[in-house]
Amino acid sequence: MAYSLQYYDLVLICIAVSLAAGALIGMVTSITSAVAVPALGLVAAAFVGHALFVNGPIDQTDDLTDEVELEEVPQVLSPLESSVE
């Protein structure tokens, strides 16, 4: 079974590449790292913004209105039973 890259895998790669490119530009050119890394950090932030707001992880906005039954909540997050006593 071969693994295929999904959209969010590509977003993570683009974030890493843009930040690494900023560091590399800062090392090999006359542009300082203090300028190159934040500038390409804005590019990384743009990738994050696109992944969150333009191509979000939900299919339909109706998915946001569905209520979750308390029994469907994982025990780790359940307010009914507390593991701390």
C-alpha cells in the first residue's frame, strides 16, 4: 500500500521549506537572517491561513452545527468521569 501526499502534508512541507529557505538566504546572501526568516515566515503564515480558512478541514458548514452526544466523547475529554480523585 503506497502512501500518497494529501493537501495538509503539502502545507506542512511548504511551511518547512519556506522557513528553511529564509535561513538559507540569510546564510548565503547579504540579506541578514533577521530579515529573511521573518519575511519567509510571513509566507509560512500564509500557507497556514490558507489551510485553515480557505481550504479548511470540514466538508460542509453544516458539519459545524451537529451536536455530539455525550456518549461519543472520548473518555479523556469526558466531563462525566474524572480520573483525578
